[in-house]
Amino acid sequence: MKIIRAEKMGFCFGVTKAVDMAHALTLTHPKKSIFILGMLVHNQHVINELLEKGIQFIQGKDIATLPEGCIVIIRAHGVTFELYQTLKAKKVELYDATCIFVKKARDLIIEKENDDFHILFIGDEDHPEVQGIVSHVKNVSLFPNLEVLKTTFNEIEYKKYFVMCQTTYNQSKFKEIKEYCNTFLKSTIVSDTICYATHERQEAIVSLAQKCDKIIIVGGKNSSNTVKLFQLAQEINPNSTHIETAEELDLTFFQENDIIGITAGASTPESSILEIEKKLMEAFVNNQDFESLLNEYSFSLERGQRIKGILIHKDNNFALLEIPGIKGQGRMDSKEVRDYKVGDEVEVKISTTTEDFYGNIAVSRIAIEKDNAYNQILLAHTNSTPLEAKVVEVIPGGYKLEHNQFNLFLPKSLASRTLMLNDNLHVVIKEIKSNSNIIVSYKDFLDIQISNEFNKLSIGETIEVTIKKISENGMIVNYNSLSGFIHISEISWETIHAIDTLFKEGQILNASIISLDKAKHGIKLSLKKLTPDPWIAFSQKYQVNSLVSGSVLELKPFGAILKLENGVRGFIHKSEVAWDRFIKNIERYLSVGDIVLAQIIEMDKEKKSVKLSLKSIKSNPWDSIEEKYPLDSITSGKITHIYDYGFFVEIEEGLEVFIYKNDIRWTEKSAISNQVGDVVSFKIIEVNHDKKQLKGSIKHLSANPYQVFALNHPIKSAVVAKILNISQNGLSIDLGNNLVGFIPGSEVLEKAASNLSVLYSVGQEIQAQIIELDIKKQRIILSIHKLVSAEERTDLDEMLKKYGV
């Protein structure tokens, strides 16, 4: 006879949690009354053990009789909404052992009802799980199976449906339901809420039933998931039987050479399965063979012993290891074997030799890994090998780190920098006082790492670096554990002004090593060295007196910088811009962006400098200035610059004439009204060859109005004019042709000298005599008083001539 267990069988996560919770509460609250609402699991053997520990089972109708302060456990199936609210209102300690898959299904239909779905639920309406789930919603229709759904459900006013099944429903039948609903019901969502443990056990029994002669299903007769396992097995293998305990086992059903498959429902403890297996072996294996089997697998176990076993079960909660020589299995948290799969051989350490309620002993894979990790730590300390660790706590004086489940202490003095929680770093072991007192150093690791990496570098080598920080002067970069610097002058053969417009922090670059400082582990790098020096090609192509084209990059007070071919730069001093002797504002001649043709007048190959000239490729206008622009010649030009005291007029490229404000008009002295760009005509009034200066005059294009006035109005001649202005000092009068004369108060009539504003008014026409005319000072003085006196003397002379004395 051979017995084969199903790959997935026995207690599921939810049942294990509920049973463990019940046993634990009897230990932590020995003096309290403990009640379980409903049957905790569908297995009488487990129920009897709980009853022996004093736990009482009640139904919903008994809640009112619960004593104040007692403990109530909600079973894995959960309870109805009404019962839960009633329990919350009672003064009891409530422990909820509802299976996580049941909770998920409950929360899901509540969510979908809130989204206006109508719930179609397929399951056993008498099952406590189903009753508990559907009690939380109102818009729900309940069907025991697909056949009833097809024949009784009518689509009415609902627009969309949400379909789900009992967590222990048959997986193959669920697929039929999903296919039907997606095909025949509009706007339908079908959700798979079947417990993964149920699904795994169903798949396992289908596989087992195909390769065994007989099948035994162990579990409660009223356990839904166990009944479904039996139904699946019987469909494939009619030689299937469903029993709850070893006492129900009919040995006449089996033969000596049978291959027997065995599985168990989610509510069946390991002890029940073992009893059945033992009864079969005792009945069909002869005593000698049985004794040899026991001797083969029996040996003494000790706490801390390392042992190997086969992983036979793993779920979200725990894992079981089949270990020869023990009644049950080795049990551990499933997280310890997250990287293993069922069937793998696993080495573990015995945590305790005492068997639990199910005949299992506690084992640990982590303990093995921790031993291995400590051996690695010892080896790393001996060889000064770095370890990778994670900061798990910031403590006074340093940091607590974790490496392979070992705590390490990193003093702040050996940390090199401020660390944050969850930082990962490499450290070197400084001292091992014990397996719980290990001192490490990040600083020593950096020193070793930096030295090792630095010693591998050589000048001229190209390495890949990452930009860490950008400043005005350059960039700090990282190369593994090393830091380097790229000066702004080493970024490009062209001048760089704003590095952050070309690069960004975190950017990866290739750079050439140009300097290594071993004492400081300093690295200077260059980006431009990765490309040919443009100066070499430029110096081969051009010589002194060569013409070269370039664009104006920058204007300085003393000249201009030009970008020439291949990024080479040249400089034009302001004295080489134009033939003007004094150039105060270079902006008058050049603007940034201008493309100009210049002549090379000096090249320094060592300094890689080029001096240029614009004026050298043009004829010097001053060589023929007197011929082209002699004194008193009339010419015209465009105004280029205006100042308070006059403006410049360009008469040809590089040649300008200055016109003072006083040379614009003969008479008016007001502000300059011309604009830059105006074209004006003028007369050359000064040519200074030594100073390279030309002066012009607009007013000299016409005669001086004061000279014209003087020719027509000699001293003592009389004029008739209108008053322009009256002041305390005298009268201003209009003499025509924009000329203004002045009559001082002393030259007005004697009677009027003290009260001019009473006797005279602006616009009044008067007669006066010219008594002073200064052409150079542009001044004309007149007198009313002298004119009147002259007229009186004339009249007297005429009277004397006529009448005598």
C-alpha cells in the first residue's frame, strides 16, 4: 500500500487563524468566560478540544444572555450585519476571526451596491458565510446555482449587475457562471471571490483522483468546502469516500496494493489525517516492515539542531515541512520560505522539540540564514570585506544598521555624513564583541573604496561621471566613490558664461582626466579635451594679414570679442575698429551678432590669441580729408548720436562730423529737436588732421541775421517794433527775423521808467533808437528816451533857423 497526500490540504489560513485565536485566548484570559458565535469550524474533533478548554458555543438568539465583560469570538465564516451590530452594543470583548476572503467579498458587494450595481450572489443560502455577506446589502438576488439563475432570474429595471460566488464555490462551476453572465446579461461584472486555498485544494484533488486507486476525503460532513472536494473526487474517481475521523474508516474498502490518495477540508486538523494514515499503515503494512519504517525515520531531535526536510505546504500564513522521524511536520512562518516552492528541500533549525496541538514542531529557516550570515560577517571581518547594510534606526551617538538580520552599530564619528532612515550603504567591520555587538565604519569603507578606485585612474583616461553640483566656476562630478571637478574653462573650446543652461544636475557625461592629486584624491577633468583643439586647425589655415570672418560675441569698453572659425576667438581693440582717432563708444560701430570681415594683425600660438583689425582693410579717410571735405564745403549726413551739447553726423563709414548746439541756429538757444537718423546738411567749419576731428555748422549755411540787421540799421537809426515782454528791467521788442532787442528801463521816457506795466502793454507798437549793436554777442540795445530827445532838438534847430534868437 502507498499513501499519497494532496499537495494542498487541511487547515486553511482562515481556519488556522480562528483556531489559534481561540487557544491563545484561553491562555491569556484564563479567568474570563469565552464564547464562540456559531461553530468555529466544521470539525467535531476540534470543537471537542475547545469545549474541554472551557470555551462555550452560542447561537445568535443567545446573545442577550451573554455576561458583561466576557469574550466573544466571531468565527471565520463571519456573522450577519444585524448580529454584528448587536454584539457591538453589548459590553463584551469582541474578537473578529472572520476570514480575510469573506471580508473582501463583503466589502466588495457593499462598494458595488454604492455604485448602483444589482448584486447576483450564487451560494448556499443556509450557509453562515453567505448569510453574513448578503446581509450587508439590499439590492441582492441569491441563487444556489447557475441552473436556478437561468430559470428564475428576469432582467428588470436594473441597468448593471455584479456577480459573485460563495468563497468555497466549485471553481469549474464558477467558470460556467462567468461565461453565461458575460454572454447573456448586459453590463455585467463577474468577480472571482473564491478563496485561493479552496481553489488550490480543488485543483489538488482533481490531480490526485486521476492517479490513485482510492480517495479519502477527511473533514466534517457539514463542511461546505469538504463536501465540494468529495464531489469533485467522486466525479473523477468513484472509489472515493468521505469520513470525518479514523473511527469511520472502513478497512474492507481498501486492498493491500492500493495507491491511496488522501486530502482534507479546510477545517480538518493534521492530527485527524495522521490518525487515518496510521490506521491504514497498521492494517496493511506487516509488523516487521512497520517497525523498520519507524526505525528508519525515528531519531532524537534537539533544540538548535540543523535538519533538512521537504516543503509540503505554504500559504499566506504558515508553511509545513515534512521531516523524517516526527509525528507531524515542521511548522514555520511562510515568510521564512518565500523564495521556496512546494517540493523543495529546505534546511531549517529546530526551534523547539515540543509538539503543538497538531503534532507539529517549530522550525526556522531564518535561524539557518542568520547562522550563515554571522559566518559571513566573521569572514568579512577577517578579510576586511565590505558589507551592505541598511539604516533601521537613528540612535544617540550613531546609527543602528541591519545586515542579513544582524544589527550593526555605526558611530557618528565613523559615518562621514548624516544618514537617514532606510539609507543603504557599505560598511567595514571594525570590531566584533559578540554577535549582538558589532561595530562598523562607513568612513573606512569610503577610504578603501576611494583609494582602490583612485589608484586605477590615469591621466588622459576617459571616464563616465555624473554631475553632482553646478556652480559659476564649474561642475562637481561623481565617479563611483570619487569626486572630481570640471572647471568652466575645460567645458568647451568656446567661452561658456552660464553652465546651468547647458547641463543639469544628475546628467551623465564622458570626461577626460587631466590631473590627479594622490594626496587629496583629487581629480580634475575636461570635456573639451575629448574633441580636437580648434586652434591647431585655425593656426594652420590662417596667418598674420589673413582675412577672417567672425560674429561679434561681446562688446567691452576697450574693444570687441569675435567668434571665428571652429570656435576660435579673436579680439579687436577699439582703436582698430575705425580710423577715428578717439573712439569712446564702440557701440557706435558694432553690435552683438554683427558678422564682420577683419584682418589678422597678430597671432600668439602659445597663448592662442588672435588680434584683429577692421580699419586696416579700409582706406584711411584722413589721407585725403582736405581734398574731400575742405573748409566751408557743404555736405550732409545722418545723425548717429545726440548729446546735450551737440550731435555726431556720419558723412561716410568711419568718418563723423560733430556739430555743437550753438552751431545749429543763429538765434534760438533751446534744446536740440533733431532725432537719431535725421539727415542734415551743414558746412565744414573746422578740419583738425592731428586730432582726427571735423566740425560742422548748420547755421553757417545762411547769413548771420545780426550782420544783415547792422547793415540796414546803423547806430542812432530809429525802428518801429512791437513789445514782446515787459519786466522790471525794461522792454523786450521784436525786431523781425527772430531778432530781439532790449530797451532798458533807464532808456524809457523819464515819466514811464518807474511804472512800465501801466504805460505799456505786450503787443503795443513803439518807436525807438538803436544805441548799441554787438554782432559777436548777438545783442541790440535801443532807447525811447534818446529818440524823443533827438526829435526835440531837431524841432528846436528848425525854430532857431526860422526865427533866430
